[in-house]
Amino acid sequence: MTEVVYLLSSRLGLSAELRFLADMASGAFDVEPVHATDGLRIADLVNRYRNLPLGTVDSSVIACTERLGVDEVATVDRRHFTVVKANRVFTLLP
């Protein structure tokens, strides 16, 4: 969510950010929290891909997809999600 809001605000402006926040408040999106059990996997990915650098945000997304068994990831960061060797193959959206 934090990365989405940052991208909307920096690239499309405040009104796009506010529309997204209103959609979130209305329940249009399911927001999956990072669980404490994801922490070791996130740290492993950040460490393994330190030269990329992958970072905590993308590593958190990957850890959650692995835990939930989700294959689809909405991202504009195709580079990171095509390089990482995760426990699953991602379908990148859009």
C-alpha cells in the first residue's frame, strides 16, 4: 500500500492518491498484512539480492505471495519480480 500511494502521488498527483485511499476505505481492495512469520523470508531475500537491490517492500510482497500461494502480482517494477528466484512463478499485472 505504501509503495502504491507513493507512486500515485509522485506520478499522478494528490487527486489520484486520494481516490485510491477512498477506494481502500470502501473495501475495494484486500490488504494483506505482513506476518511476523514472513520476517525471516524477507530478510533472506533482502540479503540474497542485496546487489539488485531488492529491498524490504518487494521482499515483503514476495514473502506474502509465497505464504498465500498467490501467483499474480500487480507491479510496475517488472525488473525485480522477473529476476528473483522465488518459490513460485509470478504472473505480473498489468
